[in-house]
Amino acid sequence: MSRPLHCYALLILSICMFIFTESRLLHVHAQTTVLTPFEQNLDRIKRATVLVYLAQETRDDLQIICVGSGTLVSRRGLILTNAHHTVPNDACNGNTIIIALSLSTEQAPIPLYRAEVAQANEGLDLAVLQITQSNDGRTVDLDTLSLPFVELGDSNLVELDDTVSVMGYINLSADSVQLRRGTITSFTAEPSGGEKTWFKTSAAIPALMAGGGVYNQDGELIGIPTTAPLSRQTSSQTCLVLQDTNQDGTINERDTCIPIGGFINALRPSSFAQPLVRAATLQTTVEVVSRSTAVSLSQFGFLSPFATRFFFSTAINEANMPTNVITSAPTGTRSLYLFFDYANMQPNTVYELRVNTDNIPNTALSLAPVRWSGANNGLWYIGTSNQVLPNGVYDFTLLADNIVLGSTTIVIGGGAQFVPSFSDIVFGLADESGNPLGNGFVLPVGTIANARFIYRNMQDGLEWTARWFFEGVEIFRSPPDVWRDGADGSKTISIQDANGLLPGKYRLELYIAGRLSATSDFTLAGLADGAFPKVFSEPTFIGGENQIEALSSSPTTNYPNTVENLFAQFDWNKIGTNTRWRLEWYIDEELFFSQNLSWVNADNGTQFLTRLARSGGLLDGRYRIDLYIDEIRLATNQASVGIGQLPIDRFADPEGLALRGRILDASSQQGLEGVSFILISDQFSVADFVWNTSQIYDVAVTDRNGYFELVRPLELSNDDVSFPYSVLIRSDGYLPIEFDGFVVKADTPNPLELTIYLTKGNE
């Protein structure tokens, strides 16, 4: 039978309040100051911020190679950070990840754990680490971890002028976690993420904060400050000297300097990290089994990145294509996109966009050095929308690995010019009236492809022409023609080959009087299914230990949760080499895997396999696979595992009441370090507790000043449901505190702060 709380301690208050439990009265210290949710959670956010070292460990030495900040996003030791300082690469070639935490909000970080990469996307420069060992090499039981963590917020809700707080480390001396405040000043759009691919902020962010956390006023993580250092140092970057690498007995400029990048003005939205965190939480891996290996010379550094055909557009369509081509823009322009063709880019390529307006650096449009998130080659854009661009002369310069790839200029200002123009190209198979049918950008392979475009302010007699390209090579150019279709309307043109057009990537360029006025890419793939392409068959699902077993098994849509490998299989038709396609996996409508690939298999085939795997069996849920070309979803299907739904939301903790406080020595009134505060699940009493982790709702250990905070919020009791927790507080040399029936309700102050005094055992 549990003993009453007052037998061992008094809870002394600065402001008294009373919480009635089932059988006893608890006195607590309650804070009355009204704080924002971010301020309420600031201590926890600070303690969830970590310092990440990538080191090269040998038998006799441990040399630090790279360093950055990170954020705990799970009580079981998942850490969100950048990939460039955690995934081994040419600039950061280490084999050991060390995690340092601040034991209190005012202390410098101390190396406590080792970690491994659980999920990563080098192009997005994001990685999720999993703590696996203590720093002395002992294996960590993840079920016993109760680390402070933060939840990912919905970065799609971020708006201009929102206040944000950036958390991370600014140096490696005795400084603790630092905060930098600012507002969202602009958004940068790219094909990899749409209008909010990057956030820009007014906050001054030091380079070492890369990989840390950006928070909204609700205390939710909505971004990751990101910059990518170059393998060779430049004047715009900083680096750190941490060790005596030349072993001359002194740490100075003669030792190896670790690059940490330079100015940070880009924040990667948390929406990009959500799938990686989900996959790490699910402990799943995805493998594209049937993909052939394609060797590119650029992967070995034989070919350097380059870019050509720079032009501007004021809008993009659903296929990430420009709707128009402009050479100037009027006053009040709110959207502007720089387009260019590129080749030989890799996920570890560091690119940068420098923009000057009237010879003054424009930080809103510029993009500091970051990793490349596109394919090896293709069409790309960098732009902004929904904000007025001031009048001026805008100079754009694109760099890759600190080498200028090209530059161009546009003037914004003056009144709108009603010049002859083409725009809004879409593709398809023509109906009886000549209008293209289909999805607009992926056409079935045949003998003809049609394009419709809008024309405005045209004049009969103007010279115009169309140029068609296949895989970058011009295949047809219409002879210069005289315009005869009037001022405004739409027009359909076509390209055809009696022997059949080949599958692959095509492009149309439209010119007026020798000036490029509109351009768009499209893809030919698949067999005709009416006006739509039948590229992929509907995927089917197969269980099996390996690829051979999967190919000989019968598909079904229901599997037990003991299955460790779930294969998705599909057939394909007429896909050209290097056609870009995308594979996505979902669980219960939540994306946890997305990968853009270049097609390197035969044009036609059967039984393409991708495998979803988890040791010990897949979690219950509805698993779905989607297949895309050019942002067009062309095939989808799903299968159920176990009960067909996750029993709980594994990607978020329940809302409820935050509990924290301080534990003091009753005689000296000094904070006690290392005291365990154990909250036992409402299903068990103290008498039932046998130190089984399944009985623990949450546990916290006090820091050197006696402060503690539970990571998991307490569920609120009401008239219909009650959650009577039990509490156990223990410390060597002191009388324990244990009691049952601790409940919190909607009117309980949130956060609830306790001041607890422990009495020594011999008193």
C-alpha cells in the first residue's frame, strides 16, 4: 500500500493552489505569469537542442571532421539535423557521430551519446539520426530513454512577417544553446518543393546553427536553418580549428580547419523533414530492387556542372513549367522565376544564387550556398511569389561549387506592355476540334503529339516559328511563318512521325520575330488508354523473404504484422531511358518515402519490384504506393498490414498538460541533482509497480540545480474519463515519495510547476 505524500515531504508554494486527487490534497507551486506557448516550452526546446560532431575514429585517435546543431524530435533519441555534417561525403568523411547535450539550459554541451544515420536525403540536406550508444560505447536501451524533444509543426501554415525563433549553438566554447529571433521576410520557390521550398528570415544566424531548429510562436519546429560548406574554403565561409591535428602541441591556424559554411539566410521547412522522421519512427527501409545501375561520368567528378538558357517567367503551372517568357516586368510585379537548363549536378553539389537590385545585394531573392535537390540534368527554376518586387535592375548570378555558371538581368518598372506573346502551353491527343485531351504533360507514345497555346496582342503578318526537341536535340523546326490567326485566342500545332515518336523527354519552343516567347517540356511514355497514357500497371503487393520468393508468390492486399518484407510489383510500357519518375510510399495517408529517379531499365518490362522492410515485422497500417512522371500520378494501390491502421498516432504525442518543477533538499533548500521523478501509468498503482518500462508513463531526472521536466504531456481528466497517475520520487540518501491518484484537469495551470522538498533518510 502506498504511503501518503506528507509522510516524507512538503510541497512549498510561492502561490498556493490545490489539486484534489482521489484521496489526498497536493500543494503545488503554480506560475501566474501569462507566457506564449513558445516561452512556456523554451527550457524544453533548449534541452532538446544538441551539438552534432562527425568524427573519424581510429584505434588511437578521434579526430573531429565536421560539426553542426541538431534537434531531438523523439523521446527515444531521434535527432533532426543537416545531412552535410552527418552523412559521410568528400567534405565530411567521418565514421562516428557524437551527440552532445546541455544538461541544463545554462551549461555548455557535454558529449553523451553516439548515433547512426536512420534516414537521410542529401539533396534536401536533411538527416534523421538515431542515438544507439552512450559515449563510452555502451548500448542504449531506447525504451528507457526519456529525452526532451520537440514536435514538428505544419510549415505550410507559415506566412510572411511571422515571428520565428532559431535555436542552436554559435561556437564550441563554454556557450550554451543560443536563440536568435526574427521574422519571415520571403519565400523561395523551386521544383523540389513548390512556393515554400525555402523560408527567408531577418534573423542573423551564425553558421554553426545549421541543422538546428526554427520555431513558431506555438513552440513548434517549422524549419531547419541550412547552409552547405564547400570542400574548399572561400573568403565568404568560416571554419573552426578544434584539435591539434599536426601534433605540434598547439592548436592554431596550422591545424586542420573544419568548414562550417558562411552566412545563413535559408530555412528548410519542416514539411521536407516529416517523411524522414516518419520513416525513422516506423524503423522502415525502402529499396528499389529492380532498378538497374546507371553510371554517370559526373558522379566521378569527370564532368563539371553547367547551366544554359537563362530566362524569366511570371508564373509556373502544375508540371513545374513556365507559363510565359518575359524580358521585363511592370511595376507591381509580385512573382518572378528564373529558369535555366542544367547538367552534371549531384546531391552534394553546392549551388548559390546571388541577386543584386541596382547593385545592392537582395537577400530576399538570393539563396546562400545550399545542397542541390534536383536531378542530374533538366530544367530548373528559382523564384518567389505573392510579394511585390520593387522597381529596379535585377542582376542574377548562379554558382555551383563556387564557380559561376551564368548570369542574366531583368528590369522591373514602368507600365504594363501589351506586346505580342504566347503562353500556357499544354500537350495531348487532339479531339475533333483540335483541342488536346489528356493530363496535359504526359502523352501516350504514338505517331503524333499536339500542343495548344494561348496568344495575345498578336498582329497578322508577324513572323513566328516553332522548334521541337527530343532529349535535348532539335528534331523539327517549322519554317518562319506569317501569323494569320488574329490578335487573341488559342492555337493547336503538332509534331508527328509516321514511324512513331520515340518515348522520352520532348520540348517545344515558340518564337515571335526571333524572340523566345513560350516554352515547355513534356514526356511521351506508355500505351494509349483513350487520351491518357498507360505507363504503369496497377501495383500489386507480395510478401516474401527475398526477391526470388516474391516473384514466385501470389499477390494479395492483406498481410499479418509479422511480415518483414512487403514487395510492390508493377509492369511498365514504353518508358524512355533517363525519363524522370517518382516513387512514393504512404502509411495511413502519411508520406514516409519519396524518391525522384531516372529510368534506367528497358523501355518495356514486367515485375518491377520495390521492397518495404522492417525487422520484426511491419507495423499495422494501410500502406500505399504512388508512381509519378512529371508531377502526374499515373498509378496507385494499397495493402493492409495487421488491423490495417496504426493503433496510435506514432507521429505525435497527445495534447495535454506539461509538468515540470524543482526538487530541493529540505534542510539546505539547495537543488538536488540526479533525483528520479517517475510518473506511473494510470493503469498501475505504486504497489503494482515492478520497474517494468511498460508501466512508466514518463520519467525525468533532475539537473545539477534540481530542475526536471516531463517530456510527455499528461492527459486531462474530466467528468467522463479519469487518468489517475501514480508518482514515485527517489534519490539515494533521501526518503522516497510515493502516492497514487494524481489527476490533472482542464482548469489546472499549464504548465504545472512543482516545488518538492526531500528529507534525508537519517532525519
